Amino acid sequence: MLGGQTVYTPDNMPALNTALYNFNINHYKDPFGAVILAFVYVPAAGIFLASVDLEYGKPELNPPILANFTSLPSIQTSARITNLTDLTLELNSTQPSGFRETFWAFMVHNDAQIMTDIQALFASQIPSIANASGLLPALVFQPISTAMTSHFTSNGGNALGITAADGPLIRMSRFLHMGRQC
């Protein structure tokens, strides 16, 4: 499979939000793709970064479903043909050992402007915690496409009552990693 993490500067966030929106509405055409988009404040550097985990369930380097992400200029990428074990280890390595993590999650309709507005709100709150030691705040977006929700009814539905009729959704999570180092 294809997978890895790609890092972007925050000026790419509007394009990344649009890419995630388009991925979500087109995912039913190619359900082998998967994306997790994170907007992260890095206290040690005093900057925001965007991090995107891109996966494709086949060993294909440039699948069209991910092109809106891969066509953007990035700072670095680890995208490669590999296996799920390797990708799991990579993702785990970005979660510092010994850190306590808290998060809050909610779901909204697939909308690039909502993502942009929530990012602005998140960024506006960072100065109040920017000098706290050992924090790594992140805002994470995961698409919940109709290709996914169409399977919910196969086992009797889901606890939230989500159906394919709700259309594509975005699960937003606010993470706060706390520990000795960030």
C-alpha cells in the first residue's frame, strides 16, 4: 500500500481544507484512499504546521483520489509503498511516549469554510497556552464519507444514528498532548 505523512506550511491550510472537502465528496469513487489532516502548533519552534497522513490501499504511488494533496508543495514527506505495520509504527512514533493525551471530538457537515473557521478559532486560542511547558496542541480532521457511512447499517447501524443520507461528514478532534518535552 501507499502511505506516509506529509508536512506543509500553514499557508497551505485553505488548499488542504479544499482538498479534504473534495476527497470526502469523491471518496465513493475510490474507497482505497484515506486521509487524516492535522493542524498542529509546535511550541518549541513557535509555529503552526499542517500534517497529512495519506494512505492508499493499493501499491500505487500517485492515486488520483489523493492528487489534491500530493500536488501541493510540502516541507517533507515520508510517502512510500510499504505495509500497514510500518505505517502504524510511523504514526505511533509521532505520539511521544509518556505523554498524556486529552481530546474532544465533534462532527460537522463536510465544509471547507467550517474547517477554516475552526482552525482560526483554534489558532486564536494558542497564545493563552503557548508558554506552557510540555504541550503539543493539535486540531485533527478526519473525513467520514458516504463510502464509509453506507456500511454502518450492515451491523444494525451506529450509536450516533449516522446514515449515508447525512452526506459526507468531518470528524474534528482537538488533541492536547501533555508531557515533559514537546
